Amino acid sequence: MAKNHSKNNSKEHTRDRIINSAKRLFAEQGYQKTTIVDISRQAGLSEAALYDYFQGKEDLLQMIPDLWVSELLRDLEEQLFGIKGAVNKMRKYLWWYMRRVEQSPLDAKIVYLFLKTNANFLNTEVYSNVKKLYSHLVDIFEEGRKSGEMKPDLDPLVARDIFVGTMDHIISRWLLKDMSYSLFDNLESIFELMVDAFKANNSQ
Amino acid sequence: MAKNHSKNNSKEHTRDRIINSAKRLFAEQGYQKTTIVDISRQAGLSEAALYDYFQGKEDLLQMIPDLWVSELLRDLEEQLFGIKGAVNKMRKYLWWYMRRVEQSPLDAKIVYLFLKTNANFLNTEVYSNVKKLYSHLVDIFEEGRKSGEMKPDLDPLVARDIFVGTMDHIISRWLLKDMSYSLFDNLESIFELMVDAFKANNSQ
DNA sequence: AGTATTTTCCTAATAACATTAAGGTTTTTT
DNA sequence: AAAAAACCTTAATGTTATTAGGAAAATACT
């Protein structure tokens, strides 16, 4: 029993060690320049042993965003729960996501810089989860439109493009610049401008 | 004389043939999955001959965006010349860029999907030209602010982030979805929303 | 023209790397 | 304690980027 427990732990531990080594190395040196030897050394194994845990280098790369994004998805609904009003939800979404990125810069770096290179990204688990993350945004804009908080003719998909595009752009630059400043700089004024774009024009 | 001319032509021709082969293959199969043999076969040479024209695979990848982006930069000033008003310039910028992307989808694909992977992207020629492309946008927003066409407290850098982020997002998705629809779908309503975000609120 | 030089290209190394083969050692189960 | 399973290792194997070394063709020079 106790042995079984400790064994399972150690197995999980090894797997995690490999993932964390890969994460650090991919984020530091990029996917191409990181070798399987690098990763397995860092994790304290031989190269061959790594193949008992993962199918290969691509598989290992995929695993990192897989874990991160599905955890984000789990957290998101929790975070939006109980918040009233589309603008308030939109605000929470933005601040929440930026904080999550700031908390997991290595995961974010891999998602933003190395994932899209994968030819069949559209067929991955990650993409389907990212779409779910986005769909919450679409719901928020739809709610805003219906409640009269936002423009009556607001296209929720267009609003999402502006929102996500802006977020992603800010994050990409932050990652490229090696996270040398805070992601929250200017966030308030960015948010205000986007609200101006979406909100109902009461004065007309 | 005649020989010299034809020789220079053929030299340029070979170089171009290599670049175009690489462009097609990188865009089709991705950078990693494209081999030097693939490229040189396609261009009608041996692998080794390719190294007389380019330093290596990375160098070849870099070359493609280099050429495209610097040509874009040359064209941009021409295109904005004579257009009056910040909103009109902003509109022209958006439509111009989208058309250029639609006209050179292979270049765009390489820029958008494979370039940021490069660890020292920030130190490349391309990045410095991209920054110049962006700086025209900042100028436009600054002009709009000063002329009263846009909000008096509009931060031009923030406006640029929204504008570029939105554009890039739409383009990335279009590229990932294999250019299966028109980039100009919804462009009008996207533009209108962005204008609402930036423009002076006359009714207040 | 005829020789020297440069350009362009090729066939073979070379070396780095991902992935597999084959099997040993330790742990768990019975 | 024997059998099975889990975990790990060293030594291939095969692919691929890059170099070496030099042939063939074009160009320049006399």
C-alpha cells in the first residue's frame, strides 16, 4: 500500500520532471534548439527512458499547452461566477487572463511562440480548448448586446476578434521582450477604449 | 557584355528560384518538415550548391520576410500619400495591408507562423522594418488626436496595440484556416468598431 | 586565341540528433 | 521466492544539416 503509493508518486514525479525540464528549455532556447538529450539530462534520465513517457519531441511540446489551457478552462468559469453585467465580466476576463499569463510565463511562451508552427494545430486538443475559452467571451458580448449595455447591433464575433487580438498582441510583445515590464501597464486605458468600442451610445 | 548580362540574370535567377522553392515548401509543410534536399531539388540543384547562395536553412527562412516586409515598407508611404484625415488614413492602412496579405499569402504565412519562433527575432532586420510599419500607425493616431478627429486623451500607442492586434488576429486565423474565405469579410464592421473606440465623442 | 581566375556546381564525407532495439535491474505482485 | 511489471541503460539506426574537396563551365586577362 505505502509502497504502491510512493511508486505512483515517483512515476508521476518523473513524468512531471520531464515536462518541467522541457518547459524550461523550450521557453529558454526554443523548440528547435532544445535536444532530447538536453531534456533528459535535465530530468536525470537517459534519452531512451524519456520515450517510455512520451511518444517523442512533438508530443512533449503538445503536452505543455494541453495541460495549461485545460487548467485555464477549468478556472475560468469559477472566476466569472457571480459577476453581474457584461462590462464587468469583460473586465474580469481581461484581468484574470493577464494574471494567469504573468503567473505561468513559460507555458504562455510556448503557447504563443511555438504552438502555431504545428501544421495541424487546428486539430489539437489545445485548439479546441482555446475555442472554448473564446466562446465565453462571445457569450459575454451577446449578453451585453441583449441587455442594452452594449450596442444593439454589436456582432459578438467581431467584438471577440478585437478583444482577443488586442490581448494576444500585448502578450506576444511582453513575451518577446522577456517579460521585462508588467503586463498591467496601460491595461486600464486599453480596457476603456475597448469598452468605448462596444458599449451602447447613450447620448445619441 | 551580352554574356555578362545573361550571367548576372542567371545568378539572380538561381537565387530567386531557391527563395521561391523555399517559400512554397515552408508555407506548405512548415519550416521543420521542409528539408534542404526538398528545397534544392525543387530549385534544380544539389544541396551543397544551395550553400553558395545562403548560409543555411535559418538564413533562408529569414530572407523571405526580409524581402517582403521591406517591400511593404516602401509601398506604404506611397499609398498613404495624399489622403486627408486620420480616420481616412487608418482605413486606407487597414485595407491596404489586408490586400497585401491576400496577395502574398505565402510570405504572410511565413511571417505570421514561423518568424516569432526565432529566439532573437527582436534583433532582425524584419523586426526593425515591422516597427517602422507600426510607427506610421502611431503617427496617424497622433494626428487624429491633435486634429480633434479622435479623442483628445487618446494614447497613440494603445490605439496601435488595438489596431495591430486585431489585424494580426484576423490574419493569423485566416492563414491557419488555409485562406478558405475572404479577409475582407466583416472588415467594415471591425473598422467601424475601432473607429468608435478612437474617435472624439462629439455628443458629450 | 589561350591561359589564369572566378563562378557555379557536384559527389562524397561529417556530425548532430531523434528514435529504436535489446536487454538489464529494481520494484511489485502472487 | 518466482513471475510479472515498471523503469532504466547502452548501443544501434536512420535522417538531415552542413562541410570538404574538387570538377566543369564561364569570365577575365594577355
